[in-house]
Amino acid sequence: MEDFHFHLLWLLLFSYILFVLLLKLVVHLWWAPRRVEDFFMKQGIKGPKYQLFLGNLKELASLNMLASAQSMPPLSHNILPRVLSFYHHWKKIYGSMFLVWFGPTARLTVSDPALIREIFILKSEMFEKNESPPLVRKIEGDGLLSLKGEKWSHHRKIIQPAFHTENLKLMMPMMAKSMEAAVMKWSEGMCSGGEVEVDVSDWFQNLVEDVITRATFGRSYEEGKAIFELQSQQMVHATEAYQKVFIPGYRFLPTKKNRICWRLEKEIRKSLLKLIDGRRRRRGEEGASEECPNDLLEVMIKAAAITPNDVVEECKTIFFAGKHTTANLLTWTTVLLAMHPEWQEQARDEVLRVCGARDDLLLLPKLKTLGMILNESLRLYPPAVAIIRRAKTEVQLGGVHVPRGTELLIPILAVHHDPALWCHDPHEFNPGRFAKGVAHAAKHPMAYMPFGLGARRCVGQNLAIFQAKLAIAVILRRFSFELAPSYQHAPSVLMLLHPQHGAPIVFKKL
């Protein structure tokens, strides 16, 4: 009889636990989303109807597949319908502010610059960066891109000075050396007609990787390069997984590719910790001598409050963000100048006039036309096409009551292509719109945000612009270029905006 009561007690306990779990699941997957829908509906904000568990993911995938299957006109910059197809489609139905469901998570789209100003500047303390998906976080590292609160603030104060203009000027000879060596290989590989075809989407990644490695590791360049090569391999495997349908818990299964990613992650961490330990021992031997390098690794090691694990994660973040953001900026700028030879000629004339026969690095800031071209490239083809923020508390946003925990999706690409903000030619390549500076290019100063806005604006923005100016100036002085016959204009998003089929360009020696 006692055994019967004992088993009955366990059965009741198990049933209660199961009931509580099921109740929580029902609340999370059905009741809470319905309540959020009703809450925003009463404020006049609608959107596609929430579907149990999947939200709008099925419709999102369908819209993306349809958009990707359609070819674009070769010289068209109207890329919003292809790249952010869900926003382009639902905005026509529900207006610029609507609710879209990524699974059971609701995201409120916000594209009004006045509201964007509230989110990033006026009420920034009420919003925080959302958590990146585990796969993305593994690639980008748990550094400045992912950190929040006091730890993020502390890390930024330590790292930001390394990206100040004066420090970057000290790095420019090293950048120029990398660029010169890369361009020499082109000249050697040119055919008798003085032409060479290069897929710049790959070529710029290699170039930027070299510069980022030198900036991060300095005299430990060779060791750093080996580590970043491991991370590049990891990113290839992770990118393949990113393209597939997400299956919860799949990343924990011991599949062949998961085991490879785990091994690479272990090697990267072990190698970085070894390099950090070696640098610390060397500093101890040299004391406070002037021989200690002033690269990013040294800056972080000098900061006693940053642990070796923090340094590892920041190195991964710098490599991921620095490499791909700058490489994509260079790629799209080169494609745009190949599409628009009149602007290519204007930029070349300016480089020859200002810099003369020398690559005088100190004159780069005076290249106004090239600066306008880079700004227009970032407007039309921003590396990140959207930003997501989460409300930390209940907040009023332009008269709309936003509950705590609501995610806000700011479609950068849509704002950059909005006719109401960029006059009659938002899809045209017109660098002249930046002649009076970024603040006066659009009808609202918050309409341009390729590197984000506010306190979390990309810390490496100056490095990206410096590097892009130098690379394009060196190319313009030595080559004219045009799109290769095989080029297919197909902007696509895989974490960042990139050319889906590469960017083959034909370069002719001047």
C-alpha cells in the first residue's frame, strides 16, 4: 500500500510539472503573442497575422525565395524589393510601422527618422541591443558587438582610442604597404593587352584581412594571421549552416560539421590565449620600454580589468566586423564606379590632382569627391541592412506605447532608399548629394546610418573609411575598370549585404 501511495505521489508530481510546462508553452506560443497583437491593434498598428510557433517565418521565407529568384536590371540600385522583400511587401499593406513575427517574437518596424532619433539618442537608455542568434554570436565573438551595460561601456572606453584619427595615421604606411604588394600581383598577372579580371569580393576580403591582422597583432602578425585563418575556416562552416533551415538544438548535435566548428573554436581560443600569455611575458621582460607595440592587442592587455577571455572575444569581434564591413564597402564602391565611369573619372582626376604622382597618405582626407562616393556607396549598399533593439522598459515612442521586451526593427536599407527623405532620386547613384556633408544630404539628419547611430555607433568606422579611401585611391591612380561580362547584379544578405554571385571586374592598366 505504501508503494502505491509513493508511486501515486510521484505520478501527481510529474503530472503537475508537465501541466506547468505545457501551460508556460501555451502562454509563450499562443496567449502572449495574441495579447501583443491585440495591444498594438488597439493603437492602430497592424501586421501579418501570427501563426502558432512559426509566426511569419513561412511567409518571410517565401517572399525571400521569390525575390531572390527574380533577376535585377544590371544597373539598377533599387534593391529594397530584393534584399528586404518582407518589409517592401508588408509596408504597402500595413504602412511603415507594422508588427512582424519571427517565431513567437514580435518586432515592430520603425523607419521614421524622428522615432529613430528617440531610440538611439533621446531615449537610448531605455533600449538595448538584442541577443544575436547563437550561431552568429559564435562567429562575431562576445565583444563590443554583443556586450551590454557597464561591461560594454568599459570595453568601449578602452578600445575606442585605438581608432582615433591620429592613431590611424600611424597605421596608414602599413596599409599602403599591403595595398601596394597586392596591386603589384595584378600588374604581374596582366595579359599582353594590359588587362586582368579580378573578383574583388574575394580579393578585398584578403586585403582587409591582412590590414586587420596587422592592426590587431602588430609585430605578432604571423601568429595572428594563423589564428585569423582558423576563424575564416570556422566562418565558412558556420555560413553554410546559416543558409539552412534552423532546427532548435541542432548546433549541439555531434555532426561532422559541428565537430569541425567545435575543433576550430577550441584551436582559436587556445592559440589566442597562448599569444596573449606570450605578449604579457614579453612585456614583463621589457618593462616599460618603448619597444612594446601599440597595436590593439597591446591596448587590451594593458587594461588590467579586461580578462584574457575578454581579449579573445574582442579579437574575434574585431576580425569579423572589421573584415567583412570594410571588404563589402570596397566591393560595392568598386562595382558602383565600374557602373558609373563618369564618377570614376572625376574621382581619378581628384586623386591625381591632390596626390600627384605619389601616394601621399596625409592627403587622403582632402579627397572630397572620393569621400562623397564612399558615402553614397554606404547609402545605397549599407553593410548591415537592419538594426534591432529591445525595449528595456515601457516607453512612449512617438505617441505609440511600446511594452517592455518589445523588439524594434530599424530597416536601414529602407530608410536609405526612402523617396520622402532623399528627394526624387533615392535609387540613383548620386554622390553629389553629399557635397555639403552627411548632415545636409537628406531631409533629416537621422536618415543616414550605415555604421549605426548614437553611443553604439561602430567603433571601427574611421578605420573602414581610411582603408577604403586608400585602397580606391591606389587603384584609381593605376587602373581604369569596368564590370566583367560575367557580372550578375544580385545583392543578397548573408549576415551582411554582399554580391551573391561575386563581383568580377576587368582592370586595365593606365
